[in-house]
Amino acid sequence: MAEESFVDRIGLKIIIGFVDKIGFKTLDTAAATRRMLAEASFALREQEEAVSTIMQKKTEEKEERKKALEERLAKIRESVSVGAEYFDEEEDLQLEERDELKIPLSTRLANILADAFSAYSKAPASFFGDIQESLYKANILMPASKYIAISVGAGVIAGIVLTVVSGLLLSTFLGVTGGFLGILFGIIGFFMTLVFAKIYPKSKVKGRSDAFGREMPFALRHMATQLSSGSGLLETMRSVSVSDYGVLSEEFKKAILEIERGATIEEAFERMNIRIDSPGLKKATRQIASTLRTGGNLANTLKIIAEEVATEMRMKLKDFIQVLNTFSLMYMFVTVVAPVLITTLVIAMGIAMKGLPITPDIMWLLYIAFFGVAIYLSFMVKKFEPKV
């Protein structure tokens, strides 16, 4: 009986310990979830302020242009009527519901960096400038202070890694001087990481705008077909939002949420223009707003705009093909013709002079320079490539 009682006590302790671990694990998950929701709410408030600032700047610019026009009209005393439309908007975004509350590894690492370097997020705030506006346009739901803290943490880690690796490698060849160079490389790596973190949201905004523009002709034809079949504009936008148009579907889904929260269709499209830099979108939203006010045939208007956007994309592709032909000739000359020609001339001069006029080291430098120019031309071709 005593042995059974001892075994029962041991089993009971094991069960109680297991239950305690499950309870603590549940509390940790709930705390992490509450933290994510609190950060998302704070980010939404910051992004609302950023959008208000953007709209205020746009309103002030429009007011300044209006005053300048009025002054010119007063001076020349011409009877010209100038009209303008001004939209005063309030930004109100809704946090999308998550099907899962699992925290990925990248998010956990970001939280660790944000907690460790949160005290250093205020110092480089002036360097990052209006980072919150860029985060809003890039669809990055994160407070500006957390983003800066993560950037500083990533910069410190990159600096330490570069210092250790380059210091060990260079010290074997240069001794103490290599160690100092390693520290210099680490400092450069830290600042380069901050620069990359500053330009990353803007590059993501450009990428989203390019992806939006690629899908726009197809989405406009989709909307025109839906409208021709008797569907309303809001129902058509909802259909596009659930379709597979990538960034365009995401933006339409966000516009529908804004409309459901009380914004007008014109206001939702104006906010979309803030997030997406696309000439085709600006043209489409102007035509949609004008058609809604005048009561025209919106389906035909969208078809015309879709054809215009598709034509512009084909023209960009045609121009790129012409540029590519020029770059291909330059690339062939730099990678094949020039090295062979220089090598032949050096050999011929060496035979005539009974000695090479250029040392082998200089020849290697020339080959490396040609290789660098070839890489540069490759990057230029990629830069000019139209996103269609």
C-alpha cells in the first residue's frame, strides 16, 4: 500500500506538472497574440496620422496653386473660370482578421530585435524622416518606432558579423592593420544596413505599383464585363477583390473595407492613388468619378481605358526592344570585340617591338574593367526592362 501510495503521488505530480506546462504555454501564446494586436492597432493609428499628413500636404499644395492662379487672374484681368476639386479625407483602416494566430520565426526575431534596440529607435528617427508614410504606402503594418528599432538591430548584427569575418581574414595578411580595417568595414556595414532599411519601403512601393499596373488592363476588362451584365460598381469591385489579381485585388479589398466604414467611392480611389503610383490608375479613377457624376456608360469608359493602358504597355515593350538591340551591340563589343582587339594589338606590337608594350598585370586590369562594364550593362538592361 505504501508503494502504491508513493507511485500515486509521483504520477499525480507528473500530471500536475504537465498541466502547469500546458497552462504556461497557453498564457505565453495569448500574451504574444495580445502584443501583436496592440502593435497592429498602434501601427494603424500611426498610419492614419501619416495619411492625414499626406492629404493635408496635398490640400495645402492645391490651395497654394489656387492662390497663385487667382493672383495671376487678378493681374491680367481675364475672365477665366478655374475650377478645382478638393477632397478632405479621414483615413480609417480596418485590421484584417487572421485565420491563424501562429507567430512565424521572422516575426519572433523581429520582436526580439525591436525589444532589444527599442531604446535606440529615437536617435536615427531624423535619418528615416517620413518613414511611416512609406510604411503605409508599402502596406507594412508596423509602428515606425519598431521598424527603426529593427533596422538598428539588423545594422548592429551586420556590423558585428562584418567586423569579425573581415577582421579575421584581413589580419592574416595585414596583421593589426587588417583588424582596424575589419572594424571600418563593420561600421560601413552598419550604416549601409540603415540606408537599405530606409529605401526598402520605397522600393516595395515601386514594386507594388508595377505589379498593380501589370494586372490593371485585365481587371478593367473584368469590371467592364461585370458592369455590362448589369452589376453595380461596388459589386464589381468586390468581384475584382476576390479574384487573382495580386496587389490589385488587395487594394480593391482595402477600398471596399474603407467604403463599408463610411468613405465614398471617390475617397476610396483617392486613397488608393496615395498608396499606388500608377498613371493608369489615376486616369481610371478620374474617369470613374466623372462618369459617376454625369451618369455616363461606365462599362464603355473602362473598356477604353483598358485598351489605352494595354497600348501604353505594348509601346513600352517596343521601346525596350529597341533599347535592348543597342545594349546587345554594346555588350558584344565590350565582352568580345574589345578584349580580342586589344589582345591582338598587344601581341602584334610585341612582335614588332620584340617585347610586350603592356605588362600582364595591366592586361588583367583591362580584362577586369571590361568584365565590370559588362555587369554594369546587364544591370542597365534590367533597369530599363518594362514591368509588363
